[in-house]
Amino acid sequence: MVDVQNIKGDYKYKIDKVGITNVLYPITLKNKEGMPVSTIGNLSMSVSLEQNLKGANMSRLPILLSEFGENTWELKDIKKDVKIFMLAMVEKMESKDGYLEMEFDFFVKKKAPISDFKGLMPYKCKISGSLHLEPSTEYDFIISVEVPVTTLCPCSKAISEYSAHNQRGYVQVSLRYSDLLYIEDIIELVESSASCEIYPILKRVDEKYVTEKAYENPRFVEDMVRLVAEKLQHDDRVNWFSISSRHQESIHTHDAFATIEITKNNTNV
């Protein structure tokens, strides 16, 4: 059969990225306790294409994914396992550069603070990997986790005779890191900086606890990014981080947001 995509010629331009996207595939991750967490990954896989090649052999990409896991792709150490996959990807695609993005929900079992009712809490995650073989092998990996939190407005508390307005905040933390780091580490770091955590199940005794804890720990959106940044600054595993916090204001039509980005170390092994 004629293999059209492998026809060589002068096609004027090299293509930076070509591949497949919106690929749904079962994945299994290891949590901090070593237990499996099953979820669905939404993947984008791509490579660069040299100027003299007409097309990429895209069917090789889902074939490679199935070779890494017939029923589920197991990721014990996300950063290392993604690198192994990407090395296989550029080899299979006969390319010098490879790129992978994957979004997934990471489920954590959380119990209510007083009643101890347990439920599963989903956290939106994204990983982005890039691999370049020339002039020397260079691998870059970023993990992003979005953590929903409760925040209470310090200004409202200060000016009101009683009560204060709350909002739900969404804190997204993106990291480059060296040593082993767990998704739960990121979640705990953010939640400990908020007015209060968000829980999947709450009874009345829990609502009382959450309401009172938030009232005693007011946070502006500026406070959130600064507190998280301070903790990441002291984590030697982290080389670079970006923090974005968005609060859905309960008494305004707009949202409030703040961002911080800091490079601590350019090394990302």
C-alpha cells in the first residue's frame, strides 16, 4: 500500500508540533501511601516534523500508549514514567522532539473534620512534558494542581459588626521539581494556607467547624498566593513555581485573582 505520509520532498517548513489530542485513556497513579488511584487521562501527544517529510505516522501514538498499558497506564513516579514514555515516543515516531500533555482528576479520600464521614474529593491536575534529543537530551516536566478552598474576606470582617462574606477560591499551583514530590503534598500546602478546606461531605457539626475556622482565618486573594509562595520557596525539591488564585466573589459580579511566578533554580533533572 502507498505510504503517503512518508513521501519525501521540499515542503518549505518544519512543523513544530504535530500529533493527536483529546485521547481518553485509563491511568493509575500511586498516592503518597502507595495505593493505586484510578482515573481517566485526557492526553495530547505530538512530535516535531522535519521539513523534508510530508506527514507523521500518527497511528503509532495510540499504539504506543496501548503498549505501555493494555488496560491502564500505570504511573508510579509521574515525572520519571512520563520521561520513559516520551523517550519511547520520539524513537517510535523517528523524531528529535516530543511533547505530552495530560489532564486528569486525582481523587483523595477526605473525612469531615468533626463527624468523620468520608468521601472522595477530586482535584484537577495537568502534566506537561517536553523532550529534545539535540544537541543533547533535555527533558522538561511541569505538574499543575488546582485546589478549591474556602476564603473569608478580611475587609468584610473588619468593617462589619457581625459576620463576613465568604467565597470559594481556586488555587492553581504549577511546579518544576527535582526530587520525588506527591500530588498530596501540593494539595496539603494550599489547603493549609486557606481560610478553611473544602470537604466532600459535611454534617451540621462540620459546617459549624468550617464556618468558625474560616472566620478566624480571613484571606485576601493576595494572601493566598503569598502564603503558598512562601512555603514553596522553602521546599528544596521545587525549582520553579507559578501560583494563580481566583476567588468567586459572593457579593460582587466579578472574580478576584492574583498570580506569582518565581524561578529558584534552572536545573530540572
